[in-house]
Amino acid sequence: MTVPRLKAGIFVRALVRRAEVAGAQAFVVRKGAEEAGAILLKLNPLDGTCTVLSQARRGDGELVWVKPLGGPTVEDKARGYFEKQVRFDPDLWIVEIEDREGRSFVDEPVV
């Protein structure tokens, strides 16, 4: 069964709004393809580290978020990862969420 997909631009705008309503700050660092660009999140707890989340689909089509860098990392490593991914996929969105609690504001599981 195919799981319906929300347009990337709509998803990003809703995510930014959701974070802001909860008292966090969210910024679109890089705007990608409105219809179907992939989305990367940079969770910044304002302590000098960050966690990168990337969208993925399980075999059954369920959307999940994975930590491609393994967990909290330094800004330079995250920046290098983003640059590499943009070279591979120029339609990519990057959203940074600044939240001292490190919340992602996504409903899907982080695996």
C-alpha cells in the first residue's frame, strides 16, 4: 500500500509554525523543491552541538526520521554533511530548529 505524501513545502511551513507555537525558533536554511524535495532537520539545543535528522521510508512506506550522523555532533560536521547532500540532491530542504529541549516537532518516529 502506498502512503500518501504531503508536499515538501507544505510540510516545512507546518513544521516551522508548529515549532514557533511551542516557543522554539525554526528557520528554513535552504529551500528545496516545493513539490517533492527531501527534508533534513538540524536540531540545535543551543549548547554547541546539533543533531541531524533525515527523512526515510521503511519497507512498508512509513515515514521515519533517521540520525545519519549518529547523534549529537559538532556544527562543522553537520555543515559538511549538508553540503555533501546538497551536491547530491539540489532539491533538498534544510530546516534548523533552535530549542533548548532538542525537540524535533515531527510526529513520525525517530529511529
